[in-house]
Amino acid sequence: MKTRTRAQAKLITAQLLSGAGIASGYAVGGLLAEEITGNTSMAGIAQMSVILGAGLIAYPLAVLAGKAGRRTALTLGFGIGTIGATVVLLGVALQFLPLFMLGMMLCGSATASGLQARYAAVDLVDPANAGRAMSLVVWATTVGSVLGPSFTAPGAHLGAALGMNELAGPYLISMTAFGLATLVASTLTKKIKPGAAEAVPESTESAESGDSAVEPPTMKLGPALRFALARPVPLFAMVTIIAGQMMMTNVMVMTPVHMDHQEFPLGAIGIVVSVHIAGMYALSPVFGWMADRWGPGTVIAGGVLVFATAIILGVIDATAEVSSMVLLSIALIFLGIGWSMFLIGGSALLTASVPQHAKVTLQGASDAAMNLGGALMAAMAGTVLQAGGFLWINMMATIVLLITLAFSIRAVPLMHWPGRGRTPTATKDDAAETSQMH
């Protein structure tokens, strides 16, 4: 028990530091890309690069976790992020876009590691407490992520004092935070591996019958995806995770640019980013408890309503004569809360609805897809903002939300709702079928 508690405390600490590093540069990434290229349509390329990097490395890190344990995967992931922040500083100093983009992509490794940490927390607890375990690690990002953007202005002053581009200053903080997260992750126990704490009902039955239960080897990507695509609930879980990231990324990466065009000061932009990130993480323990108590579907349904509210507020601000910091702050808080509900609800639903030997593969695949989907939205966002303003940005989010609702039609009748049975978990037939897919 003490070992698990210490391991969870270390995961929380690493997540806090990583969150601070990510958030420190969040508000200025788009501004740096716009400055280097001299083109507003390129503003989204910064976050696109971060999210693309996270998407490309998420699955390899999951595979590494399955083979060598979470400690190795998380240490490597945060370490690559540290190198990335250093490369960003060099790219800005040289005003060389490809190097800047490479650095941002490497920073995405810290994002991917932070996402994997929530599943590492699940590996430490009983499956009945999976929602709460992952939400505590997600919540830990709150402190670092809220403080991170608050370092934007001081970081800019630090950069200027060191003779650097002042917008690059916050990445000095990112580099330090990622480095500390790497050190913390390297002290985790080697025993944290996917599924280490999960009880397998079939094992008990086999033991009673005198047979030894042998867990099938971890599924490869192709068979695991075919398994999920053939079943409405796992498919909807993955779509929910991906859609939440796409909607959040689309609106968030362009909000600082939109505010800059409206001549808001850098400090105000940092505050809006801070409250948004607080919305992303602060209530995650509540959503984890809700997922364990009433089922992941309840959390996802609430997320739909929250995302809809955020979009409506964004449309109101976009169509107003003068942009309002108060309205944008409220909209971005709701945007963050919606993301949290989709991430916690979708992750809990995915964990509960697939066999053990398919989990790590599908966890990595869904994290990769959510980041690649976010990268796609970020890549388009600059052009969309230039063409149709902040209104069109919110319309893009609306389309993604409607697609999510379409995928829910087949899954909803099979999910756990208050007053009904739990979400169907993987059965013996599923386990046998997935074994044949290898």
C-alpha cells in the first residue's frame, strides 16, 4: 500500500511539473509562429506541431510501457520534452521555422507522457476505482497548469533580460519544468506495468477448476483497432476522447491570437489561458467519482452540454462589436471543463469495455489519434481564423460535436446509466476472439 501511495504521489508530482512546462509556453506559441513567419494563418502551426509530436510518440510510448514498464516510458517521454524546449529556444533565436517546429514537436512528448500517466495511475488501483485514480493524476496538472501561464509575463521579462526574444522566455521555464518531471519519473518503481493491479475474473474460475489461466499477449495495433471498430461502446469511447481534444484545441490555440488581434495585453491573454486550464483539470476528481458511481456515460453526456455552452459563448463574443475578456474567460472555462469530462469519461469507458490484453494498445492508439486530430484542427485553425474570424473557429467545433453525437447513437443503449446495469465489460468470448486476432 505504501509503495502504491508513493508511486501515485510521484505520478502526481511529475504531472504537476509537466503541466507547468506545457502551460508556460501555451500562450506564446502561436504568437512566436506568427512572428517568425509574419503570417497570421501560420499562428496555429505552433500548437499543431506540439500536438502532432504528441500524436506521433503516444503509441510508441505505450508499446514501450507494455514491454519495459511505465517508468521507462514516462522518463523517456518527459526527457524528450526537455530537449524540445531547448530546441524551441534555438529555433526562435535563429528565427528558423523548421527548427522551431521540430522543438515544438519534441515538446509534444511531454504532453503524451502526461496523458499516459493517467493510465499508469489506473495500473496501481482496483478497477472499480479506475475513474478516481486517473482523475487525481489529471487533477494534479491543475496547479502547474494554472501557474504556468502566470509565468508568461515574468518569463518574457527573463528572456529580455538575457538578451533573448521576450516571447521565448517562457520556454526557459518549460525546459526546467520538463527536466524536473523527468527526474521524478525516473524514481518510479519498475513494477508499474499496464494491468498490474487488475483483477481478472476468469482467473478465479480457472483456478477453481484446476486450470491455470494464461493471459494472452498484448494485442498488436491492427487487431486491436478492428476489435474496437466492430463494437459501438469502445468505438464511441475513442471518438469521445479524440473529439474532446479536437474541439478544445481548435478554439484554444486561436483564442490568444484572437485576443492579440483585439489588442488585449499579454498579461490578459495569460489569465484567460490560466482559467481555461483550471477548467481542464480542477474538477477532474469529481468527474472520476461520477464515472465510478454513475458510469462514464453520465460524464460524457454532461460534457456534451458543457461543450455546447462554450461554443455558444464563443459565438456571442465573435459576433459582438467589442470582444469581452470576461465572456472569453467564461467560454474558455467551459471549454476546459468539457474537455475534462470527455477525457475522463471516454478513458474510463474505454478501460471498462475492452479486454486487458487490448487495453494498452487501444490506450496508446486513442491518445495518438486524439493528438493527431488536435494537430489537424490546429493546422487549419490559422487559415480559418484569417478567413472567417473567431466565429468560424467555433463553427468548426460545432461540427465535431455533432459527429460525436452521431457515434453515440449505437453506443448509448449499451452503456451504464443510473438505474441500469454497468457498462458491459469484455467477456470471455471477446477475450477468445481477440486472442485469435493476434
